[in-house]
Amino acid sequence: QALGATSFIAFAFRRAQLPGMGQALCPMYFQGTLHHEFEDLGEKMRESQWVPLESNPEVLNEFARKAGLSRSWEFVDVVGVDAELLAMVPQGCVALTLLFQSSPSLQRFKEEQQREVEATGQRVSSDLVYIKQYIGNACGTIACIHCLANNTKALGLADEAPIMRYLAAIRGRSPEEAGAMLADATDLHQASEISASGGQTAAPEAAASVDAHFVAFVEKDGDVYELDGCKAFPINHGPSRGDLLSAAVAAVRTKFMDRDPDNIHFNMMALVPAS
């Protein structure tokens, strides 16, 4: 499957402000139990919904800037998976976001993937920052946080930045606890809400429900990881071989697009040095 056509359709789909992909919404995801000190927060999160971020570089850049990203870095559109289209992306990609429309095919694959990893195991870097999603419609915000949190040194994030204060607070915590604590990260919440209001399409209500979801891809210790706060754990997609963008896009192609060939609703953005 050549993503060139698929991605351009998704790009036009978003720019045309058609329903479904311009806004990235996903349901609240709260399962299992938390440490006793988070029980009250867990109850609050069952009622917590954030206004979703639009799949738009300007929106993600605004949130990232408010979270602490300097203007030396930016999110840009990735308009295809073909080599000539990837060559249009500035060099030095450190993270990739994917927005996709959920479908029965992708849900079945998600369940199969979880069973396979649970049966065979996988390597997960101890340096990986992974946050579970318990806040409704926060998938875009969490995808952006995953991109920043796993590249703090490369991005030169200042210790006093909101994202760094949050990372300091969750250091040593489990992904579940980190996801719980995001509900009380008021500076990141405010940054997300303000950024959500600046998209090309009108921001929906926080409690709105549309079947689209954001995930992130980052590199740690030479491997490419898919970070989806609504999955049971991070997914190791294998070595990057020094080219995160190509390796992550290959994972998008084989683990998402090829699994649902009739779905044209995919959109990607890369975090790269600003031109």
C-alpha cells in the first residue's frame, strides 16, 4: 500500500474541516485500581474530560510551546510514507504522532497484539516515559507529552517548564499513577484547553465523542516505541537503525494502514528542528 495517496487524502480531509478527523477525540479510559493515595483522584477522573486537540501542527506547536518547547523545534505535517514524501520532512525527527480513525479491524488487531506481547514478552527501556490515559479526549495532549517527555535533553527543556515540573512529579511512579496525576497538572490542562480553541475547526465540547485517536512514536535505546495511553503497555516496534521517522512510519504502515486498508483517515506529524 502506498501511503502517499492515503496521507494526502487525510491531509485534505482535515483541511477541508470535515467531521471526524479534524478533531481528535477518544473516550475516557479508566480501568483497574490505583494506589490508595490516588483513589479520590481516580473518582474525579471518571468525570474528567478535556477539550480535544485538533490534528494540526499549529495546535500541537502552541500546546508544546506552553508546555516548555522552544521555537528551535516544531511539529510539521508528514504527507506520505513514500521515500520522496518522507524526504520533504526536515532531518532530525525525534518523535512522530499519528491520528487515526478507530475501526473494528484495528480494535481486533489491538487485542491480538496485546495477547501476543503478553505471551512472548518484549523489551521495554527503563528510560521510557509512558503515561496511561484516564482523561477523556486527552489523547492528543498525551501524545504531545509523550513526544516531549522522551526527548527532554535533545529538546533542551528547561527545568522550570510545566512539562518538566510534571515529569519531576511523576518520577518513579507507574504509568497508571502518572496518568492519574495528569488530572491535577493544572498548567498543562490550561495549556491544552487554550491550544484546543485555536484550531482550524471549531473546538467541540469536552464530552463530545468521535472515533479518532492520537498515539506517539519515539526512540529509546535504539528501539521505536508506540505510546498509546489506551493500550495495556508501550509497543516495541524494533530497531530504528538511526532513522526514527522511516522506522515509525513503517510501523504505521504495517500495524495500522495494512490492517485496515479501506480506512483513509490517517494523519501524521513529526517533531523536528525548526527550519
